[in-house]
Amino acid sequence: MLVALVAHEPLHSQTKPLPVSVTCRKSFLQGSYVLQIQNTSNEQLRLWLQAKGKISPFVLPAGKMEEFGWAQGFRFDANNVFAMGADGYDTLKQRMPNGELNPFKIDFAEDGSLAISLSQSYLQERVPKFIKLPIKQRASNIFEISLNQIPQIILEDGSERIFSDATLQASVMSGRLRFPVVASVSFVPSYSPSTGEISATQIKIENIDVNVPNSDIGLLPQDWREQVSQVINNILPVVFAKFVFYKIEKNWLKEILNAVNLRTKVVDGRLELIIL
């Protein structure tokens, strides 16, 4: 089954378009995509493919097709970016489809460490299991802050921290004034050998955006803003401390009882967890 890719995107024009047809298919194994590159010219092409942190040169005879997938060392996931080119031709940059084939992957590396890969969609689907709404807290007799929506998980490539945006509602003066408050939160995954759980630690509030549009009381007083921020700083760390990314099955635990370190990084839009 062929899967459509985004349109060709020249990175920088040299002389002429690269004469190739680029498609992809779902792999039969490993839950990934296979890239298909076909030479549409009458001449042999000396090409290079840049993807997954490496560059691979290859020769493609006239009219022939070459595939790159997990068997060739390229395990393409949803939204992975790749580029290709050849001397004298435009360089092309494309992206894999956004359909997630394998939200969760687990494997043992050659050094015996456990490698876990989680997609943004996998993490987002787990959030409601640990955060029960609504969550409310009062600040003196003026405010009530409530969390009524599930926070959104955000993965930023290259970062060791996980980010999340939470939209809360602040009610003032017994409901006469209500306004949204958006808080940005970040945290770091931590592994517990005793339970096998990978959960959120080092939780901190990155930013709190308090905005009162068209208010009949004008701008929100500074001390009120400080009270709102204080309540949110009390609520969200407690909320995210309950979030468990993944729990390793008991029959796997005996294989990693001596593991003491967890290395994390977001790569190609996925959270990579290596238990050392």
C-alpha cells in the first residue's frame, strides 16, 4: 500500500529538478514506513539520502527503484523529515505522512539497556488516566482556579524535558468575572526500579499568561495576578506528579533490576527513553 508524501520541496536551486519519484509504503514488520525512490530519467543517478541522523550515498540505475526502511537502517516514523540530492540537481526535502504507525516501541539495545520510544499521541492518550477533572482550588475569598481541560503534551526535538500547555479558568467575585489562564509546564521523566514506573519529576512552571479581555474592572491588579500564579504553582506540580509515562511489566523488571539511570531525549517528534 503506497502512502502519499508531501509535495517536493527544493531546498536550494542548482540547475534542474531531481528526476526521481518519491513514495512510501508501510513496512511488513517493525511498524514503520519504507521510503521508495525511483529514477524517472534515462540516465544513472549518483544520489545521497539524508535521514535519521546519517547520510547514505547510493547509485540508482535509469528507471529503477530503491527502497530504504528498517532493514537498511532507516526506521521511518510519522512526520520524519528526509532530504536527497545529486550533483547538478536541486536538493529535495520531504516529510513522512503524519499517520502514526507505532505509538509505542520497546526493545533491548546491544549494551543490554532498555530502549523505549513513545509518540506524542501515546503520551497524550495516557494523560486522562492520571489526571481526574475538574480540579479546583481557592485563593482567599477572591479567586477560584479550576482545571477543566486535559493539558496538551508537547515534544520539542532535541530537548530532554517534556512540555505541556494547561488552560485553567479563574473565577473572581463569585463568578462575576471569569477568564482563562494558560500555563506552560515542563518536566523530566524519571525511572523507579522498584515499581517499573517512568513518571514526571523536576516539574516546573515555565510561564503563566493571565489575560482579562474586555473586563469591566480594567486591568487585573498585580496582587490578584500574583494570587492566581501562586494557586497555579500549587495545583499543576501536584497534577503532573501523578502522570506515569509507562510502567514496565513485572517479567521485564528482572532484566533491568540494576538499572539506575534514565537517559531521555526527544528525537523526530518521539520521546526516547534509555534505561541504563
